[in-house]
Amino acid sequence: MSVKPVGAFALVSLRKIWDERTRSGVDLTSKFLRLGSVDDKTLTEVQHLQLLGRSLRLEIKRLQKNQQPYIHLRQQERRNKEELSKAIDHYLVAVQTRLNQGIDPLRVEKGPMVGSPTAKQSFVLMAETYDLSVFIARIVNAELRSAFSLYSRSRHEITSALVQTLRGNWNMRIVRTDIQSFYESVEHKGLFAKLDGNRKLSPVTRNWIRQMFDSYSTIPGVAAGRGLPRGIGMSAALSEIYMKAFDQTIASDTDCVFYGRYVDDIVVVYSTSTASRPKENYRLNYLKSALESLRLTQTTDTTKNDEGPKDSNSFRFNYLGYEFKLVSSKEPQVIPGVSVDLSPERFRKIRKRLDLSFDLYRSGIPISAIQLERRIRLLTRNQKLHGAKSRVYSGLKSANPLLTTNKQIRSLDNHLIKKIRGIAVNDPDLATRLEKLTFESGYQRSLTTHFSTRELAELTSAWRNQGA
């Protein structure tokens, strides 16, 4: 039996949010029951049916197809799926009803410090109950992206396109910079002007955004009239809205052959083949001026403004976890082109995780040889994700697929060998097992490993706690 949508929040929209988050591996049921929901009774029923479904699927896998017990359990599984879907809809009707009745003003509260190597303050959006805050954030984020036709390119899309551009046979000038304290510097007045100018945004969404900023501005340490709260989903969409005109302006330059911005990291490639080339710092100054019009500033220690390689010289820069090196030479022993390796920062991050894994093993903190082996396996392999992301991988190769040289990979292996030798005397069997795990083989052969969501959280928690 279908449920008719009520008011501004149709059940189909809420169900889409629920299904997308569930397919991505998030256990909304347990999370909402633990942190607060509008209908604990119905959610408890949902949880019971979910557990029953998992149990039935395990039993079905053990049986031969077309046998009577198999057929019976498949029928029971279908009935359970129908009951589960009805229970979820029943719960979402309670969410829908509460949203349509109007809720108390949204609040923003401080969350944990996040990020590495420099930790930054994160924030959480709070409504009357935790589940309402999740649905509100998702509803606002979806409406913002639809109203402003936002499309955010992934890190891989940007870096892949950059590599193709750098392989082009033309003279080029590369400007690499990032925005200093980007989220903390976004000016509310300019952002609200853009939001108010879009008639596609509903009054409810506008009101929720205002409530979020009103609460955020009262938090000690937050600059008046500035900043986006890190950690709240809609902040990413709001930052894209704030930068959209800037992106279009820079990319539309007639000499611009590539423009990429990933949050606050920017790289622009200009052609210098024209007869009347602008002065050396013209592009950099133009970029600086465009950012200043938004009350934003460049981070000077990452800004790079150079022409591509000339003669036998090489030119390199770091961007989004990669180090790009351009080589052009008339000498026969030097191959012209672009090489891609891990950036020094990403290399140090992986090595720090490696060091922490061995330090924990030798420090007396309860950690078994199996846990150390699993951490090294996680570092040197790809991790196959579960749920709807069962065909998606994370890890060394999947996060860095564009490498054309294994220089940094081999350096990691050399460091791993030293660490293994340090424990070989006390545990030769463990050392023997660890010697079979190498970064180079894991990358070159795209080797994978499998961990449950809980196991993955346990293995990575020590790294996160140490900012690695």
C-alpha cells in the first residue's frame, strides 16, 4: 500500500535519501536508535526485520537451489523484504509528518577536530532529534545542487584531465595555488546574495540555511559574518555556489587550456604560444585579484607560477596527492613528457601510518601480530567496500591510479623492510609473513583485501587518533 506525499516533503524523496545512505553502507537504523529518532518503536521493528533478512540470506547460501528448504526460505525472504519496506515507509511517514509540522530552529554545535596534518574544528547540525538533522541536511544539499546546477568533479576526474593537458605539445604557464582557510573565510553577505537571487530555492530551505548560520555565528571563536561549518554536508554545496562565478571567469580566459579546483586547491594551465604573451606575473595577479573580490586570499607557501620545461630543464609541482614532473629536452637520453608520482605529503602520510602500526605493536599496547599484519595488508593493498559499493575499491592503487613511476612506492617498500627487520628477532614467523606484503606488488598487481566495516574502523582508528 503506497503512502501519498504530504506537504513539502514527499515520501519518495525521504525514501530516496534512506536507500542511498543504506546502499552506501551506512547503518541508519542503528545510528538513529543510538543517537535519537522521531519513532524508536518503528525503527526497532525495522532493525528486527533487517537482522532477520541477513539471517535468511546466510541460510539460503548454504542450501542447494531448487530444493524444498531453499524454495521455502526464498519465499520467506521475499515476505520479509515486503514487510521491511512497509516498516521503513511507516517510519518515514513519521519523519515526514514532523517536518511538515515545523520544527524548532536548527542548531550548530562543535564536533571533533578533523584533518591532517593540521587538525581543524568540525561542526554538527542538530535538530530536535538526530534523524531529523540528517534528513534536513540531505534535503537542503539536494535542493541547492539542483537549483544551482552544481556538478563537483572528483579528484580523479580533475587529475586525469590535468595529465592529458600536460602531455600536450605546447608552451604553457602553470599557476598552482590554494585558498587560505577557505571554509572559514567565506563571506555570508556575498553568499546570501547568491542564494536570495535564485528563485528555485524553497522558503523552507532558505529558512533552514539562515537558522544554521544564525546558530553557527554564536559559537565562540567563529568570525562574525564569515565561515562555513566544516563537517555539515550542505557546506560543500554552499562553497561551490560561492565559487561558481569565479570558476567560470578563470576557465573562460581565451588562453586557459585547463582549470581545476578541488575545494580550495587550484591549478590553471595557460597557453603561452600566442605572439603577445602577458607579463610573467599577470596570470597570478589576476587570480589573486579574483579571489580578493570574494574576500579570499592565497596561501603563499603553496603558490607556484612557472612556465613549463625549457630545453633540458624539468619542472614539477604538487596537486591533489600527486607530484607532476614535466620534462622536455633535446638530449636523446631524456624522454620528454610528464611523470606522476606520490606527492611528498601523501608519501609522508603513508609512511607515518606504517610507523604507527609497528610502534603500536612494540609499545606494549594490546595489539596482536594479526592486527599488525592486517594493518600492513590494508596499507599495501586495495580494500573492497561492501554493500552498494561492493564494486568500489579504496586503498593504494584506487586512490593513486595515475602513477607513472614507482620511485616513492619503492621508497615505502625499503622503509617497510627496515621495520620488518626490527621485529624479526622476536617474531620471525610474523616477519616472514610481512615480507610477502609489498607496496610495489600491491600496486602493480592491483591486489585486494577484504575487511568488514567494523574491522576497518578498528584498524584505522589508531591512525586517525594520531592525525595520520
